[in-house]
Amino acid sequence: MRQIVLDTETTGLEPAEGHRIIEIGCVEMVNRRRTARTFHHYLNPERDIDDGAVAVHGITREQLASSPRFREVAQELIDFLRDAEVIIHNAPFDVGFLNAELSRLGAAWGTLADHCRIIDTLAMARELHPGQRNNLDALCRRYNVDNSERTLHGALLDAEILSDVYLRMTGGQATLLLDESPPAREAQMTAVTSSRRGERPALRVIAASTEELAAHRARLATLQKKSGGRCVWLQLQAGEATES
């Protein structure tokens, strides 16, 4: 399973008002593990950047004067995202800007959804934690993900942090920080930071017991009967046995 975690920075809040993307950051995950592949570009927006936006990400128009235009990296971006599951926090915002940029290139480019599947982690977080703050910083605190390097918003760093949050949010690994002592929280934060850098500890493997295996086989037999012989798991097992 190939997933891409994506984030953007922009000149302002509304693509309908002519605001543009100035930074795109993407990190790749395969089978829920980060790979070494990334996509990262600063872009010349060919327009001014709102003061409020500069206060968020710290990027000025002067810094982008020699950066490529979106049209110059568009094909590389689409090739990187094609057929992947793209994970974005507050997806309507980033997708709206990306679709606006693609529309400037012509109808043949389509929309982002024509090239990949999109998952909105903000919508996921609101469903999991209704009535709570669910911005990226709040999720980092809730899931014990180190975001100490995030003094300003940056597309690539935010994509890296979101990948850690997403894995914890979808892996049932959340902890209640209020119940943890400061030393325990510090140890967990260190473990998360090491994980982001690729220093992953060996995973504990727990084998199923004889009783659990028997219950599993019985459940598959029931599914096989109810599906008229179309139980996918048994079909996969049969295929593996044939290959071996």
C-alpha cells in the first residue's frame, strides 16, 4: 500500500481570489512505513504574499524569486502522487489550491482526485475526538508526537509530522498524556523522534494460540459457506499454497 502525506503553504487563504501555492512537501509511505522518497519544492507565485501568511510560514516573495513556477513541477508532482492514497490535514484547503493550479494548466490536467485517492485527517480526527481541538499541534500533543522543530509552518516538516500523527491515529497507539508522568512523556517523545529518523525498535511478534487458530478456521469456514465459496482470505491462502 503506497501512501503520500502532503502539505502546502500558500500566499493567502482563498484560491478564488488568486492566491497561489508557494511550497509543496510530500513524504512517501509504503505499507505504513516511511521511505526515503520525498517531493519538495518552493514555488514562485508570481504575486505578493499576504502579511498574515508570512507570519505563519515565514516565506517572503523575495526568497522565491528564483524558484520554479508550479507549471514547471506539475508533471513531477502528478507522477509522484499518481494512484497513491494521499493523506492531507484539512484536505479541502490544499486540494482547493492544487485544483486551482491544475486548472490554470488546462482542462486536460483534471483535478487532484483524477490522479489519486484523498484522505482528510482533520475529518478523521473530528470523528474520533468530537468537540476537541484537532489542528496538527493539538493532535501532536494528543498522540505524543514530537513537533518541537515546528516553530513556523513548513510543508515538508508538517508532512513528516502528519505522517507520524496519522500512523498513531490509525494504529490505536494513543496515550492519555494527563495520566503520564513527565519522565514517561519525555521517554515517549524521544521514541517518536527516533522513529521519524528511521531508528525503529524491533517489533514484538505475538503468535496466535491453538485455540485462537481453531476459532479463526471456524470463522473462515462460516464465511466460506455464507459467501458461496468466495471467502477472499481462503482464496489468498490457496494461492500462496499453490505458489509454494
